[in-house]
Amino acid sequence: MKIIILGAGQVGSNLAEHLVREGNDLTVVDLDAEKLANLQERFDLRTICGQASHPSVLRQAGADDADMLVAVTLNDETNMVACKLAGTLFNIPTKIARIRALDYTKHAQLFDAEHFGVDHVIAPEQEITDYLRKLIDYPEALQVVDFGGGRARLVAMKARAGGPLVGHELRDLQKHLPGLDARVAAIFRRDRTIVPEGRTVIQDGDEIFFIAATENIRAVMKEMRRGDKSVRRVMIAGGGNIGQRLASSLEGDYQVKLIDRNKKSTERLASSLKKTLVLTGDATDEELLLQENVEDMDVFCALTNDDEDNIMSSLLAKRLGARKVIALINRSTYVDLLQGGEIDIALSPAQATIGPLLTHIRRGDMAVVHSLRRGAAEALEAVVHGDEKASKLVGRRIEQVEMPEGVSIGAVLRGSQVIIAHHDTIIQADDHLILFVPNKRMIPKVEKLFQVGFGFF
């Protein structure tokens, strides 16, 4: 696929890395020549230095015969104008725009074909806010992702000694939870993938990925570790777009404190947030954290624009007694170093927003794509098309499908039903299959499974 990416920031660079490795023909456009040189040094792609919304620059980038344009610059207006030009002047079939401002996203008609012609809108701040909200709602989880509009969830968590199922075989899950269906999709033990089978024994420290209907998630989590205390108090460091959105999302259900060092920002936040206690100060100030009883906080979220501040305030909050700390970290190398140490969850904004972009880029009919384990793995919700003659899936039992090594089908969404996958589950046309892919190199093989023979059409 021939794809143009506008913007070589964190999101654009992260996306370029994913797409180049999958064999796409890629061109990246940005005004920053240094960022482009760095990308070209690391990956096999073309770069154009110029203004992303100028027709001449788009033409130079290959817009005349491009299959897709992904506009992820930091400027909403640039992204919107580029999509409009891509449709009007170059007839590019698919246009995706990153839109950050709520003022735009509240008016969906702006993006239809008559106006800016954006086929898919990605709102990174809202994606991250939703992601953080789930991590707070499920405090034992490392990652929580939705399928089927929230009807099914895939949860990653560390198994801990004392959990009812730790030290026992996976098949015992049914004995512990009679009448409740769930499936362990993958186990990572000391960073090595273990294909789960009935006889697999869960060990302390295993990273377990399981899928279940949303209403059953908490019951399954209790099997993996002793139930943590429920969350009541949350402290947020940073009153930017993400901090404000998260506080607004949480304040109806939790006691929320928000700290920001900018007095004008805190005045604005205090007037817009209804129940959140807004404080002016520095979240790396030990005296302030102690004064605000950080030791009583169930979750501390560091969400400023400064990686170092987020790291330092999170480490300090943890040392002072906060139960769980989450830090927003832009530099991916920091994320890998910090995740799972003193900082419970180090979250990369680019990684959190890559899934919605990949959903529209993957071959085949993908309803949802989620990036897992800091980009190393993926979970997909893919739609089955065709009939028994044209499809490799329709009419077959799951045990008959030749899956790539390590790839597993966790559940089937059929109409309003969530069917946990078993060896004898028969796949039907229009089913949505939820698949766990432990290694991204398997993605092309998974996509081929969903291709339909030409005879069907």
C-alpha cells in the first residue's frame, strides 16, 4: 500500500515504524529536516521537507497515486486542509486526520465529504483519557482494551502468589468459576510467549492476557491475584488537555485532586471542573505531596508534557506511599526502561493512539486493532466474509483453522452474543473474531486468513 504520513512527531514516527516493517511504500512529510533525516536513517522510506498542507508538497510526496493519507501533524487545521486537498486535487481514497481540539470534534459534520472530506478522525487525547480511565477502573490491570463496542474486553495483568488459580492448571478456571466463560489468550513468562493449554500451570509473575464478556472481567481477575482494594482517591499531576479530560471523566465517581504549576491554568480548571480539588504547585515538590496526603492516594497519574517531571513525580509519589503510579512518557526508550519497576505503568501516548490508526490501515475488514506490550503484540477484531467455498474460515471449527504459530482466537462476536472460543466453535459469515497476535511479524499471515476468493464476488 502506498501511504503518505504528514508529521514526523511521536505519533507519525511510531506509525511509520509499524508500517515500514509491514512492507508498505511510505513517504513522510514534515518541516523538521532533522526529524526526517533520523527517520530515513532508521527505516526504508522517503521523506519530503515542506509544509504538509501545500499542494506542491503533497504532489512531490506522491499524492497522485497514493492509496492513503494520514495527517498527524500537531496542527489540526493543517491536517484538515491536507485531507481536503487530498480528496479534491488528488482523489486519494482514504484520508485520516489527527484532531485534538474539542471545538472541532464536537461538530462531526465538519469532516464529511461536503466539507473537509476526512474519512476517519483520530483524537489522541481522548484515546489516552479512555485508556487511563480503564486502568483506574481496573487497578490490578496492566492494559485493558475493548471489542464489540465494549461488550468484550481483553485484560493484561500479573499473576501474583495467593491468587486462587496461581500454581494450578488453566483448566481449573472452569472449576473455580462454574457457568462463567473466559479464555486465556496468551501468557508471557520472563518475556517469553507460552501458548496456553489446559495443563499449563500459572506461575507467580506470569503476564496473563485473558478475554471475557465485560461483565465477567472482575471475577476472572480475582482468580489471578488477591483482589486489590478498590480505587477511591486519585491525584493527577498536570492540567493540560489529558489531565483536564481525565479529571472530568473521573470526578463523578472518585475523589480527585489535580496539581498544575501554572496559576492561570489552575484558575481555568477550577472554574470548569465541578468536583475536582485543583491546586497550584509543582508535583515534584515533596512537601506539597505530603501536605496533600499523597500516601492516601490509590492512583497517582503524572500527565504533564515533560517526561522527566512525570518520572520524578511518579517515583516520589510511590516512595511516599501512593499505591499505584502511572506516568505518561513520550520517549519510547524511557517506557521500556521504567515499565514494571517503581513506576507501575509507563504509558506512551504514541503507543496508546497507534491502534485506531492501524484499524484503518490493516488489510481485510478490521473493526478494531489494539497495540499490546509496547507495540510487540496486537489484538484484532476482524470480520469474517464469504462462504464455505471462498473463505478459509466460514463453516470451519476453530480447531480446523491453520493459525500462524502462537496466534489464538479468543472470542467470537455474533450479533449481540459474546461467544468465548473453544476448539469446536464453528465460524460463521459476518462473525467478528477477536484474535491475539503475540508477534507482529505474524500480521500478514493473519490478514491472509480473512481474504475472500475472487469467485465470491
